[in-house]
Amino acid sequence: MALLHKATIVPSKLELLARWLPGRSWGGDGAVTRVAAARFDDPAGQVGIETMIIRAGEGALLHVPLTYRGAPLTGAEAFLIGTTEHSVLGTRWVYDAVGDPVYVAQLAETIRAAGREAPEEVESGGVRVPREPDLALRGSGAEPPAFGDVVEVTGDDPVAVRSATHELTVARRLGASLPGATLTGAWDGDGAPAVLAALTTR
């Protein structure tokens, strides 16, 4: 279960991304608009994990996974997008999730176990209300065991995240096919599911 809070966030996630994306080779310029999003669940309940599909200006659809933390992630400075003030949770450090081991573990497990996005609840005034995600995530299933510790993150689009035994390939601009077991995302009005990431053995 992904627990969300009805809150004010300054700057907003889209504002942070509008500052960050122009520095990426795949990012594009212009106003950033949200297309769809869903969450993974952190079993420890400490890290927010969100998969976002966005568009920057008139460009292509982009896959941007994010993590939200209550303190800086040691060794992940290169993946820090920025900080934001959350009216309930306080300062949150927002990361490009490909550099966050919690996201990597949950992405690999979702693919391996043919999983899906986490159910969501929004809390306001002590009351929790279910919310239906508008992005449907589906793992295809795979034989490999757990991913293991990350040893390397390379590339731009796609990004390759490697452990001693596996490789995750994470797409940025959507539309390309990726080899291996996959995570796909589908949302209203877009037709066939898009491949967001793939898992292979090394």
C-alpha cells in the first residue's frame, strides 16, 4: 500500500522536473505536463517510489521514475533532482530513481514476480481514502532470483543498472522495444502498453 498525504508541495514535482530535464540529452524543453503516474511500495515504508509518464513541451512521452526521501541518500548526489517542502512530511529529497537502490529492488521484483503498481490511499485529516492510479504497471514475470546489490549505473537513454548477475534497462523516451522480461505501463487514451523497463541476466 502506498500512503499519500493531501498536502502542499513547494516547489511541485513538475516544477522540479522543468528545471532538471533541459540538462538531460533525452529531456526536452518547455512546460512539463503530467500524463499518468503510479507507485511502488517500499516494504520498509521509508521511501516514496513513483513512476511518472510526462511530456516536456511538444516533445516525446518521457518515463521518469522518482524516489522521495526524508534525508539525503549517501553516494547518490549525481541523481539528486532537488528538494521540496512537503506541508506534512517536511523537506523531501527527490531523486532520479535509477540511482536509488530501493527503486531498483522494487522494479526488478515487480518484473520478476509479474507484479503491478501498489494500491494507493490518500490521507487527509486522519481519514484514508482509496485512490485509483491512472497508470497501470505490469511485470511480465521472469525466472531469475532477486536482483542483488547495484554495482554500476551507466547510459542515458536507456539507462543500464547492473548487479553481479542481472541488468535492468530503463527507458526514458518511450516507444523503443527492450530485450528481456519487461515492465509495461498503460494509461487511458494511449492504446497499447509502453515498455518502461526490462530485466535480463548477465
